[in-house]
Amino acid sequence: MLQPRTEHRYVRPSWNCLRCGDPWPCARARADLVEQFDPADIPLTAYLSAALFEALNDHVVRSLPVPSDLHDRILGWVRDHQP
């Protein structure tokens, strides 16, 4: 999967930020992603959709509860940054 240029990457299986420990994507990761990708463009949505799929898979395979905000946290915020 494409890896954006940011130090604020996710850690599996927690899906918290490697750098700051906040739930990923943290505020800095979101800012970096918006800076690198046009929020209205398909690559950002595709990248985050793949990340959401991997996060769901990590939780299901390990029988961990899926956080209720997982979709909004990983993918849902993009619509707020679209023109």
C-alpha cells in the first residue's frame, strides 16, 4: 500500500499513531495527508479505504472489538476537507 510522507503513521494492530500515540490518523497525519493529496482526489480516498479495510481485518482476525468510530476516524473526515 502507498505510504504517505509523514512521521505520523499507524501502528498495527492498535491503529494508533507511531509518533504521538493518538488514534490514527491523528491531527498531524490528517494535515500531512491533505497536503500531499488533493482531498477531492481518488488516491487519498483509496488509500484511506484500504487502511480502513486493514484496520477492520486486524480487529476481526484478533477477535478485538471494532471501535464504533473507526470509519469516521480513518475515512469519514475526508469529506470535511473537500471543496
